[in-house]
Amino acid sequence: MRRPFIAGNWKMYKTPAEAKTLISQLLPLLKKADIDVAVCPPFTSLETVLKLTADTVLRVGAQDVFWEEEGAYTGEISPVMLFDMGCTYCIVGHSERRQYFGETDTSVNKKVKALLKQKLIPIVCVGETLAQREEGITKEVCRLQIEQGLAGLKPEEAARLVIAYEPVWAIGTGKTASAGDAQEVIGYIREVLAARFGKESAGQIRILYGGSVKPDNIQELMAEPDIDGALVGGASLKAKDFAEIVNYKNS
Ligand code: PGA
């Protein structure tokens, strides 16, 4: 059984002071349930959030990383640094990084390997643009992103990953893929993973849906057999909304 996982991607929002307010509003709202929960603040708020969540159910992730352990790489942060701080997860290959910062499947692959080496859990994002969806190549795009992004991993390494299927046209737009459409692509991604890493490992990989997830659509998404959770952007910046999403089992 895959344990459900809901992660909040704060993107470039929340100073340490604002992060403190959000976390202190969020923690009392989280109900005990059999699921994993994480937030991914910007680097500058990681320390604040890690301190505030130390003895709680909330885990913490970063939004990006460089693949080297240390060195003359001005402006970069390494997996060693994230692990040392106490991070558990790190988002890799988010479409905004692919679109604005030159992230490619090759750099995703290096980052995934570097994170796994430090016992950090990569949340690997894949997904098609609107033009690619309209062209009818959604599955092909996701297959290539998975195959190239995860090239060279052993099945037992792959089993530890989290994948996030985020159709680019659904991110921050209020347009969600229907639960059925999301299941179709996510089910296909699991087939691609099974072909590459074997059925057993593929069955352990958690695959999240991301793109305008809100309290009112989380239930139907989670009802789908291959959707194991959500990567939540905008709604994770509001304590009440994110808590409602996390507490989907209790509502
Ligand atoms: P959104 O973002 O929930 O605001 O659409 C999701 C994401 O980019 O991870």
C-alpha cells in the first residue's frame, strides 16, 4: 500500500516572518491521519520552517538543488546542505524551472541521483504544455521526461521516488485536469515505470497530481487508483485551504 502524500510548493512566496505565521496557523488545523505531509518553502525560509515543525507531522522540502556536493558554484545549494539542515524532500524539474531556468531532463537526472545519494527524497515533476496536449502527445512527453529524468537508477532507488504529474496548463490557472484525465496519464506513467524498473518498484512509487488542486477537488482526485497525493501550489499558501486538502479523509 502506498501512503498518501500531500506536499505544498510555496514557490517564491513567504519571507521567514510570513512563513512563521503560516506554519503556526497551519499546525493546529492538521488532523491525525495516515498520510505524509510536507511543505517546500523558499531556501531563505527553510531554517525557520524546520525549527517550527521539528516535533510535528509536517516534513520539509526544498524546491530545487544543484547536483554537486560542494564547490565553486556561486548561488547554488547542494543536497548535502539540504540534508544537513533536516530537509526530507526536494522538488526537481518543476515546469517553472524548465520554462524559466533552463532545467532539462539531463539536469533533472543528475539532481535526482545526487539527492538519492544523500537520502533525500526527490519529487520529480513531469507534465505537458497546452500545445503538447492539443497535439495529442501528452503521454509521449511524460514518457520521455520519466525515461530521461530517471535514467540509470536501480529499481530499489526508483522505489523511493515521488513523481508529480503536473500538466503545465493546469498550474496556477484554476484549470484542473479532470480526475479521470489525471488518472489516465498517471496510470500510464506507472506503466512506463513498471517497464523500466519492474512492477514491484513501480507499485511503490508515489505519484502525485499537481495543478490547481483545491479543497473542492482533492476528494475526487484521491479516489483514483493511481493518484497517491497532490503537489499543491497556490492553495498551500493559505493555512485553511492547505489543511482542508491534507484533511481530505476527515471531511
Ligand atoms: P498550483 O501549482 O496548485 O498553484 O496550480 C502547482 C505547482 O506548481 O506545483
